[in-house]
Amino acid sequence: MKYLLGLLTAILFSFPAAANEMAPDVLVKTVTNEVLETVRQDKDIRNGNSKKVLDLVETKILPHFNFYRMTQLALGREGRQATPEQMKVLVDEFRTLLVRTYSKALTEYRDQEIVFKPFKMAPTDTDVRVRTEVKQSGGKPVQLDYYLEKGNSGWKVYDIEVAGASLVTNYRSTFAQEIQKGGVDGLIRSLQEKNKTGEAVAAKTK
């Protein structure tokens, strides 16, 4: 499941600037196809160059994901304890954690087929789900749902589900435990330590 979460998360992290003008289903389909085609043709990525994937994700991630909303969902009710300053740090650290945790998935892509399910929305909808399915050789298809909301800057992803499991709320119990032990600052320290470890691993792959 971590692989599938990572694969599709990394794909959507690469939204082009023009994505703001697309309908949410067209956005998901277009970007998925474009990024997977790049992966198929890039030998460095297919040979496990995680640094190259990380660079790709980092340069295109921020304008197209609502990390503030993602962090709020991951924190749940515990997020009420965070000051605006703490929340800013949490958003930055959570973003870094997600990028470093899941960018490696693109190096593991092996031509799985992505099927895009029928999509319907009303003209007034501002919060939608785009459904896809990953078909793997020798395994059952896995349902992947993308949750997007429309703001002033267009559609942005705020959650991804794999077989009903939410990417962001998957962290909720762990975050709650960290806050109960050491407060919001304790959670921040925990995330910073994880991200420093990720930086060390990435440095070894250069």
C-alpha cells in the first residue's frame, strides 16, 4: 500500500502550472499519463536514482497541493493546540516528510496500468473525488481516490485514498501520540528528526 500511495502522490506532485485551468478529472488523467511516460523513458529514475526523483518532486510540488489542509487533516482535533507559528512549521515539516517518504515510489514503477473511472460533478462543486484503479500483473486491482478542492488558485489535492485508506489521516494516531507526550513542539521535533534522517539517506544516493 505504501508503494501505491507513493506512486500516485509523486505523480500528482508534478502538476504543471496550466493545471489550474483543467477540470479535476482531466487534471488527474493528463498529469498521470505525462509523468508515467517520463518515468518509462528516464533510465536514471528506473535504475533507482531517488535524488533525481526528489528534485523533480521538490521543484513542482508547492503550487499544486494544499498542504495546510493536509496537515489539518493529519492533526485532527489535536491541531487546535497549535499556534499559527507552530502550524507553519508543521506544514513545512509534514510536506517534507511526505515528499521524502513517497518520492522513491516512482523508481519502483513497472508499467502498471492506470484505469480512470467515470467522473461526474456539478458546475457548483468545489470539493470532488476522482477515482482511479491500478491494475497489476498477478494481483488484484487497487482502488485509488483523489480528493481535490477548488480555491482561488484552482484545483488542489488535499488527500489520497488507497483501498479506502487515507494518506493524511494515516498519520493521525501517530501525531496525536506525539502531541500527548511532548505537546506540539514534541511533534515538530519528531518530524524534524525524521526529515534529517531522510536527508542523510538522500545524500548517500547522490
